[in-house]
Amino acid sequence: MQLLRVEIRDLRNIVRADLELGPGLNVFMGRNAQGKTSLLEAVGLLARGRSFRTETTASLIRRGQPSLAARGTGRDRDSETRIEVEVTADGRRLRIDGEDVSPQRFNGRLDVVVYATDRLRVIRGPMRERRQFLDRGAGALWPAYRQLHREYERVVRQRNAALESGARGLEAWDERLVETGAALRQRRGHYVARLQQALARAQAGRGEAYTVALTPAAPWDSDDAARAALAAEVEARRSAERRARMSLVGPHRDAVAITVEGQEAMSVASSGQARSVLLALTIATLDIYREETGRPAIALLDDLDSELDEERTTGVCREVAARSQALVTTAHPAWAERLDGLARRFHVDAGTVAPA
């Protein structure tokens, strides 16, 4: 879905913003702390019903106000759809074309892929950040993946409770862990293979090579082989799990390696390299989404030109504009002005937004 219009009320420092967006690049220029990232956050809210910056959605409400609202009008092929999110301290309301809907019906109408400084945790942060990156991407493509992931997390919680209580009833939860965990590993492995293919295509002939891989790898070619592999891991760690009173094997503990020229990016990547790797993963994610769904996701690129040279950032803008609609923020108006003809530009100052 392409966003045509966005209306924002009382979100962080934005009192009111009404935007007419272009189909390709939309660049928001302004000094730091003026509300640029909040504009992207509002679009993320319209896509997911929640913020990509915080788990506490109510914290987005502008200080002193009882609620916030974000509304978007989008076009998907020949039809227009209006999506709305209203947030109060007590919760949120999701609407499609004026009708209140459940999160299940709301999700999937609009999707976004986010590049932001805090997402550098995917490269430099703990392993769970890399697992979450894969699970977000796969979950955006396949609702069945989201459902399986939620079920697996429930099984791990129940199994941990059994281990905490002295392993009473553990055998039944062993079976469920093996069943759901093996299925999740296979689907996650399928997504990683797609991501690696997209990365390889994007990096062909560009110098540095980036890779993403899972450990344990997935040599199995059947459901039975996947379950047998995980069951063997559970058996091998049984004593350690009883001592630790927690589940120590399964997809929630698997390693994700992101490398630059064969070395772990977490250890060797410079600040600029880390941003380049994250950008490459972002573009690969956009490519997979379009291949799988037949429509583009919206790219939200926050502070894009920080610590990257102008040639690289301009090249990324051209690549993304050829793939999808994109919202880009920058604190460097001179750079943004050189995108004239490629982008629709906006000035952001103290929470107000105006076309450049």
C-alpha cells in the first residue's frame, strides 16, 4: 500500500501535522529533537498499531494531552483505504475505513521496514536482537510464522515453569518444545536463506561481502529430521536444564551470525560499516517482501546520512526509491537539497511540518 496522506495529532512533540506524501522519496529535514523521527514513528504506528521505538505506546502521547491519533489514507492497486490508530492511557483503538477492528484484522494492511540508529543493536547488540530481526521480517511475510512463534514462546514459558517446579510434567512440554521448535527453526532457516540470497544479489560487484547465517545450521530436509535434531539437543542438555531451571536449547537460544568479509560484524565492523550492513539488510528485507507479497513495504529511514558518505546515502536513496515509497530523515538540509527532483522535501521545526 502506498500512503497518500497522513494526519497526526498530539504524538510526542507534534501538535498537528497533515502530510501529502509522494510515491517515492519523502525527505524530512530539520535540526535534532524537532520531531522528524516522530513522523516516522506515526507511520510505524499505522502499520503495526505500536511504536518501533518503545514498548509503551501510551508514552507517545504529547505531554498534557489525553490521547493521540494517527490516520492514514493509502492506495492499494485501484482502491483507497483509511487506517486509524487512537491511543489513550487505557489502551488503543484500531480502525479500518471507520470500523473498529482487532489487531489481527488491522495488521498486514500496511507494512514498513525500519532503518534507525537504535536498530544498530541488530549488528552490535545481544544475540536476541538478531533473532528478533529475523522473526520480525519473517512474521511480516507469513501470518502462520507469527502464530507459530507466539505458540513456541508460550511452550517455552510453560516448560520453564515445569523446570522451576522440579520438572514435574516436563515430558509433555519436551514434546511440545520439539514439535514447535523444529517447525520454527525450519521456517526461520527458510527466511534466512531468502535473506542471504537477497544480500548476495545486492552486494554483487560492490566490494565488501555481508552474510547472515544460523547456528545450528539446518542440514535436515524433512520434518522428522528437524524434530530428531532438536530432540537430541534436548536430551544432551537435560541435566544442565534441570540445574539451571530453564530451557537452554531451541530457537530462542539459537545463534545468528552477521558477518563482514567472513568476520563477525559485532566484533570487527566500524561504525560506518555497521550502518552499511544494516542498510544492506534493510534493502534485502524490502526486496523479499516485494517478491513474496507482490507489493512494496514502506521504507522508514531515520537519520540516514549519519556516518555515511554522501555518495553512499544518495545511492541508497536511489535504490530505495526504485523499490518502494520511503520516508527519510536528515539533519543536513544541504544534502537533502541535492536530492531535488528525486524527492519530495519537508521542513520540520518544533513539531511543525511544512513542504520545502
